[in-house]
Amino acid sequence: MARIHLSALVGGVLLASSAAATAQKPPEPNQPPSRASTYEMRHPNAAKFEREYNSKVLLSGENKELETYAFARSVAACVAKSAKGKAGKLIGGAMTSDANYEGLTRALTVKQRDCVTQKAAVPIGLVSGALAEELLRMENPTLQDRSSPAQTAAAKAFYAASGGVTMDSLGRCLAVHSPGLAYRVLRTGAGSTDETREMAGLFARTPECGVIAPPKDIPAFEQRSSVASGLYHWVHKA
């Protein structure tokens, strides 16, 4: 996963990009998207900041991952409340018009800077995904577990990635074909057995996406973030 280092964004907080790296070629059917293939291709300085992020977060164990996600959720909840109706426009990332999260970064530096209340290392893409989840939970949309063929007939452009399957495109695909199942994932507690069960069910019951089980080499909180972002953009598609 590529990381963009944004030093001392607010009060010494380190934020980094959470967009999954694009694979050099599409994986074979039923193979998960690669997480470790092309960091440097997307961001020349990725390796340096990846090592820094890993040393602070990923290598600290599951509890640290949950702590990181909880911090992202707390920031997102604050942004959703303070930005009100404009919060949805701050959700960026790959396959959006704000791939580098410039809007969210600017908001956390200026108008929503009070939402960052502690020093931590957290990917800004994770905050973006948490914001998507927070807004969906506030809206509490009524969604069918599975979309009908008529609903998905013209949706491929929404989730097709030109460089191959990524976690971002996979999250969008899952949201398109199984919106209700995707939302059921977001209604569970992060890191819970319920989340594990619902995420597994989401993949297993969405064969259209070509990946029948959650990718083992991508952390669960990153998968959840991608599903949340994908579902938010699908529900609010123009």
C-alpha cells in the first residue's frame, strides 16, 4: 500500500495515503488483488514512508491496527459533524476526482483542524474511508442485499480499474453488486467476529467481482475502508 507522507499536518499528526497499489496486470479469476506490487510506481517516495508507517502501526499487532482505526473513526465523526452537508465532498481516493485526498487534507489543516486531537500515525485514506462509513451510518440507507441485473447493467465503468484490480476497485464492485451485504459489514464492530463473518459472506456471495474470499494480505480495516468508500460513492452516484 502506497503512503504519502504529510508531515505535521495538525499538531504533529502524521497522515499518509491509504490508496491500495494498482497491480501491474489484472489477477487471475478468484485471485485477490496484490498489495505489494507497485508502491514506487505510484509514489516515488513510497518505500521510505511505508517503512515508517509499518514500524509505527502495522508491525505493532492487531491491537495497534484497531487503535489506528478507532482514531480514524473519531476524526471522521468529528468531520461529519462539523462539515455537515459538505462532508461527503471530502471523501477522496483512487477512482475519484480527488485521488490524493487534497480536500480532506485541507479540511483537517484549516476548518476541521480541531478534529485532530492527538498525535498518531494514520493513513489519511483510512480517515476518508471512515468518513464514508460514518456518513452512511448517519443516513442508514435501505439497501437490498443483492442488486438486480437491471441495476448493475451500466455499472461496470464505476468499478473497472484501468490498471487492473485494486482494493479500491474491488470495494466498488462489491458495493455495486451487493450493496446491502456491504452495508451489513459496516454495521459490525471493527475487528469483531461479526465483521469477519459478514466480510466473508460479502465476498462469497458476490462472484461477479472475481474474488471469492477476503484477500489475506490486505488488513481487514483497509478492506472495510474500501467497501465503505465504494458503497458511499455508489449510493451517491451522480
